[in-house]
Amino acid sequence: MIITKTPLRITFTGGGSDMPSYFNEYEGHCINATIDKYVYVLVKKRSDNKIYLKYSENEVVDVGNINNIRHDFIRETLKYLEVDYGLEIINWADIPTKGSGLGSSGSFLVGLLNAIHHLNGDDVSKEKLAQEASHVEMNLCNKPIGYQDQYAVAYGGFNEMFFKKDSFPIVKNIPIKNNDINLIFDNLLLYYTGKTRESSSVLSEQSKNLSSKEDSITAMKLNVDLSLCLVKKLKEEKYSFIGDSLKNNWDLKKRFSSNIVNDYLIEMYEKGINAGAAGGKIIGAGGGGFMMFYVEPKNKNNVQSVMNEYDCLRFNIDLYGSRVIFNDN
């Protein structure tokens, strides 16, 4: 039996430039970090040649009928890894993840691949996990997404990523002192919007716009420039620039797709900014999920008071990425 633990992620700048519709023409760049909220996957061999699945639903199929599995990520992963034995798969998470914008689908896939590889006795690198998860989600399941989620949760930590045509993403850790990282994360407030959405509905339009709509392409170029500028400021220990970056990212992101923001999210965002947040943005594809604010210590009490009608998710950084936490194989 194997149990894996894979973090969720937040994105600061550059989200969307990891989509092939953009970086096949222009170079992409983003900054993200994994947080200490996790998706867990348990896998266990069975002797009866059946596959038992327990997630938000339950499924049972014979090993020879993997194509009958309804959960597309699990079905395509088992086919890709050529699983030909009885297996039980159980999935759970620290928080409700559907439509959260925290990259949970990438976390689940990376965790599932990690678990089955170890069940098979295979040692697998972070790079391979990220590559395989991207392949399963984007090519085998035909999801209109980018690469950053799979790479973020496989590697873990506070990273910048580069995206170029005909090349796998390049991941570089941003060199920040541990005490400074803790200070940065202490200034981040993550609020649940109370709304969920299917990211594919937002990302499909965004992907189309990034390949054909001039205003969206221009906004994404500015988003990438902003991301590169933020890395420079972080290395110079000018952390207050995070607030300005999130504010600029929010303005740019609204130009990627008509589904990213709505009146409810705009009202929520303006409450936080008017209360003293230096900047904020919707996390993930948009349309719902979580909104993140960067708040200097002097304004934190006021922002928390004004935003107390929304659930606040307390979190810190995860430095390790997907890992096996139990292995009796």
C-alpha cells in the first residue's frame, strides 16, 4: 500500500502564459508556490482482478474493462501506465478542492502517478512526474490547461517557471531566506469566494483568445513582463512589490476571458482593497474559487474585520512537493 501527499498551489503572476496557445508564439513566465494544504492518494494492490475507486463517487470495474471507468484522469492514467492487476484507489483532500482554483486536478494526477510508480517499485523524478501528469491531463484527457500546476506541485516550493515552444517547462527556485518567506506568507490572506466553477469553461475561451484576440495577447505579454519584474524585486528583497504585482495582475487578467470576473468577485475584491490590502487577485482560472490579498501588517486587522463574512484559509508554504508518506510495499 502506498499513500502520497501532494500540495495545492497559489499563483502570483504570469498565470495563463503556461498555455501552449500562448507560449507556442511568445515566451511565457509565471511565479507560483505550493501551500500546506494537500491532496492524498492511497493505492493498494488487490488479488481479485478488480479495480475499486473511492473519490466523490464509488466505482468498481474488472481489470480488463478499464475503459469503463468514468473518472477520466484515473482511466487514462491506468491505461498510460499499463496497469494489469487488481487495484484500490482512494482519494481525499484537506479542503474541498472542486473548482477551488488551487490546482487540485494537477495535484491529484501527480499524486496518483507518484503512488502507482512506487507501487510498481519504480523510483520517479519530480520532472518525470510533472511531464507525465501534463501529458495525461492535456493530451489524453484533452483538458484546455497549461503546464504550471503539474510542475508546481511535483517540485514544491516558491518557484519561477519559463515556458517556450518545443521545450519542457524550466523550473527555478526563487532564492529567498526562510524567514523572509514566512514574512511574505504571513502577509497573504486567502478568502473563499463561495463560488465554484469548472476551469475548462474559462480556460477554453482564454486559450482561444490567446491565439487570436489581440487585446488578450497584449495583456498576457504585460503579465509576463510583470512576472519577470516581480522575480527581480523578490531577489532584491523588495517584497512590498508583491502587492502592486497582484493588483496589476488582477487588471490584466480581466482581459484574458469574459468569464474570469463577475460583479460578485469585483465587489469582493474592492472590499479588500478599500480596507487596506495592497493588492489582490483571483486564484486559478477565475470565475470563483479563492481570492488572495497581500496585506501589510499595519492593515491586516482592518482587512480581516471587513472581510469576516468570507471564510479565510490559513496556510503556509510547502517546500517539498509530492511525496510518499506511507509505503509498506
